[in-house]
Amino acid sequence: MSSSYISFRGPVGSKLERKLTITPKKDYPFTIESVKVRKKQKLDVVWKEVKTDTSIKYEFLIKNIQEIPGSCKNTISVNIDSKYKDQLVIQVGGYLSAQQPNKVKKIK
């Protein structure tokens, strides 16, 4: 997994998204059975399986859709069919500031 923690920081309403790749190791193969977001109203998660001639990887696009300023904390649970571990957990956190109005300065 490219990261087990995703961080968002920026104003509410701005495009805040992160990409994440999960690549099973050759000695520890698995497939994804399901993906669940704890607070669905705050994150949009889309994933796809990408196959090559020699491997499989999973690409995730994680978008923040929280519309209220403040801290954001969430968990993405990835259920897998591995005999070693049945779930991968991705923690999501960050802070969303109030959107600042565009200030126009008067030219003197």
C-alpha cells in the first residue's frame, strides 16, 4: 500500500482528493472483496483493479466531500481474501477551513 494514512487540508468546497495504490506482494496475493467507508457522507471512494501481464494492483481515488469547516476523520476498510489478514485499514484525517471570499483591492 502506498500509504495507510491520507491527509486533507484546505478550504471547504475546494477540490481535495488523493490517489492511493495497493499492490499485493507476490508471496502474499489477495483480491479485494469489498470497500467500506465509515462516514459515507464525508468521503467519496472509487477503486478499480488494474491487471498487467505480471501483476494486479488496485487504484483508489479518495475525494473529500465534507461541506462543514473543521477537522475531518474517517476510516476506509478494505476487506481482502488473504489467509494472513482479512482487512486493510486506511485512516483519513485533516482540517477544512472556512472558504475565504475573494478580496478585491481598490487601485489608488
